[in-house]
Amino acid sequence: MTKRGRDMDLRLEGKTALVTGSSAGIGVGIARMLAAEGALVVIHGRNLERAQGVAAEIRQQGGRCAVACGDLADQAGVDQVAEVALKVSGGIDILVNNAGGSPESVDPSWFSTCTDTWLDTYQANVLAAMRLIQTLVPGMRERGWGRVINISTAAAITPTSAQPDYAAAKAAMLSMSLSLSKALSGTGVTSNAISPGMIRTAGLNTFLANFAAKRGWGNDLTRAEAYVLKGAGQTVAKVGEVEDIAYMVTILASPRADFINGANMHVDGGISPSLH
Ligand SMILES: NC(=O)c1ccc[n+]([C@@H]2O[C@H](COP(=O)([O-])OP(=O)(O)OC[C@H]3O[C@@H](n4cnc5c(N)ncnc54)[C@H](OP(=O)(O)O)[C@@H]3O)[C@@H](O)[C@H]2O)c1
């Protein structure tokens, strides 16, 4: 038997997925993996050129994909993305609310985080996801099957003293994800969240570069990474890769995960141990 023959069929062939924020970082890994499993994936971001680059690479690997770009921080942008995504897919089965994060800030400490930053972070994370859910989930419900997967963060339940707007917005996403699973009770549509820990992306590299520079370590990112990891309290002594999150998304997206609903999957190297 070939290795491929022994792989579990996740039954994603013929499904359609919109992965928000798949023009960069974790979203690229998610889009690649869903496409490799046979789903038609709609690549999304604000930057059209970057999104088209990801789409070209997926097609080169034999995957099926399309592109729908737009800013999700307001209703008009969401409407634009949803309209294109529905047109190119004929209906979205799997919605991965991955776009978002925290706005770049010179000083992310508690008392320097102003009201506008709190509002922007809430818009880009919670309201972006909520608007797409309200637009795309009714179609899933009508078809009797669907998946909503909300990307939160380990910081939602283990916040630090910095970026309070980000941790609070991502905690709101966990609550929203769970209440949605109840609202969709018995419909065949599930709603789950994933809380990633430290994942290797361009953003992490920038953080490590700033960290090293501040301590006079020049461009020694390896030293900065080892220092940060030591203080992070993980029980797996490494930074996660985008594939670590993509595997979890792909499992939750699969019809084989029909019995998982309202969960928050911690993919964080053990940084937030909990009995929940
Ligand atoms: N990286 C980590 O260690 C980590 C840890 C925990 C949780 N997370 C979460 O995982 C998700 C992905 O993070 P990442 O590090 O992969 O982010 P990233 O590399 O900064 O990429 C963010 C993606 O989201 C898109 N995006 C951001 N704001 C948007 C908006 N208002 N409208 C439309 N698209 C928007 C970006 O599109 P354009 O660039 O094309 O504009 C890009 O495709 C985020 O929700 C983040 O909070 C990340």
C-alpha cells in the first residue's frame, strides 16, 4: 500500500472554503492544506497582488482556488468579499475567520492603548468574523452542512499585561464561536475556535528582531527566540509552524469532525494548560 493509500480521507473533495487573511502568514498554510485535500479555496486579503501570488502557487501544486480581496473592517468590504466568494464558489461550505491580529503599535502597554485602537482591533477581529458569519452561514444552514472556524489566540485566556485590546477581542471571538454553535444546534453546521500560540510568521520575526535590537543583541534572532521561548511557559520547547494550525483547521473542516462543536482547540505548545 502506498503512503497516500494509508492516509485518512478527510472527505474535503468538492467542498468550498473561504479562508480570510490567506494572502499571508497562517492563512497561507491553511489555504494550501485545504486545497491539497481537494477543497476549492477562496484566497483573501487586502493586498490583491499577494493573494494572487498565493493562488498561483496553489494552482501550480494542482489545487483549485480563486481570489476575493477586500478590507473586512467594515460592512462594505465584507459585502464585496462575500459577493465575489459566493460567485466563484457557488456557495461557501467552510468559513475560516483567520484575518485580523493586532494593529502595529509603538507602545502596546495597557495605559497607552487608546480607545481608537480598541475599536479598530474589535472591528478587524470580532466584527469582521461576525459579519461574514451572518452573510455566509444562512447558506450553509439551508444546505444542511457547514463549518465555521474562528482563529483566536492563546492570549485570549492567558493575557499578558500588553495588548489588552487584542486579548479581549480574541476572547470575544471565543464567546461568539461558542454561542454560534448553540444557535446552529441540529443544523449540521458546526462552529469551533482554534487558539494558536507562538507561530513562525513574518510578524513573529519582526517581533524577535525588535526584541533582539532592544537588548543590544544585533540581529541575533536565534538568541531572541530562545529567550522568549524560555519565558513563555510552553511545555513543547519550540515555536509552532503555520502547518500546526493548518492541520487543526483541516481536521475541524472535515465531515469526519461532525461531532466536534463549540470547542476551543489549543494549538500552542502547552502554553495555556486547562481542563476545558
Ligand atoms: N502569528 C502568530 O503567532 C499568531 C498567534 C496567535 C493567533 N494568531 C492569529 O492568527 C491569525 C493570522 O495571523 P498571522 O500572524 O498569520 O497574520 P499576518 O501574517 O499578519 O496576516 C494577516 C492576514 O490577514 C489579512 N488581514 C488583516 N487585517 C485585515 C482586514 N482588516 N481586512 C482584510 N484582511 C485583513 C492580511 O491581509 P493583507 O496583508 O493582504 O492586507 C493577511 O492576509 C490572526 O487572527 C492572528 O490574530 C497569530
